Amino acid sequence: MKRRLLFAALLCSAALAAAPAVALAAESSAQIAPTAQLQARGAYMVATVQITCPVGNTLGFYYPTTLSIEQATSKSAIATGYGYAPGGDCTGSPQTFAIPVMANAPGPPFRVGPAAATLTAWTCDATFSCAPFGVGPVTIRIVH
């Protein structure tokens, strides 16, 4: 049984190494949780994302995984911010990251309510062939 799994893993690794960058992106996926937690009176929020990428690939090798948040806080003001997930080895299974997103100064702080979220990530194979993937914009809800 272990030999079959090892053979399947080696076969998949060989296929991934021969695949063009576009195929790498098709095998990767991302999701943003529907709610995020407001922190420090809106100075920042923590959003959870789930990323799946092929075994043997590296997440965020050249470019960081970036979560961007925008929220209309009034008729004339928009709170914005960016947060980053750590890079690392892909497992082939969903990996969960809690990403803190600081509100950009001198703009307004985040508040409870709807916001737009966009996640952009890159995955690279062993030959350093990299491809972007992501999700968004999607509507999330910032909660206490």
C-alpha cells in the first residue's frame, strides 16, 4: 500500500514538473472566510483564508500571498488595508491562514459591516515555474 502511494506521489510530481505554469494555477485554489474579526477598535482585522496547492510546490516563493480589504465606512471614506500570509510548502490539502490586515493610515479604521476582500497568491514548482491564482473580490462581513 505504501509503495502504491509513493509511486502515485512520484508520478504526480513528475507530471507537475512537466506541466506548464497555467496548469499549476488550475490545480491551486483559495477561499476567504465569510467573516473577519475586528480588532483594536478597527485599527486592524483578522481574516481567515484557505489555500490549496499541489504537493511539491511552494506557496509565496517569489511573491507573497496578499489579502486586500476595502470597506466603505461613510459616503466619502473608504478603509483599506493589506495583509500577508506566510509562504511555505504546499501539502495538496487545504491550509488555513489567519491574516491580520492593518487599516491604512491616515484613512479611516475598519468597522463592523460588509467589506470587499481579494486574495492573490503564487505557487511555484520545483523548476521555479510560477503561476498566480486567487479569489475575489468577494463580500465578507467584519464582526466583533
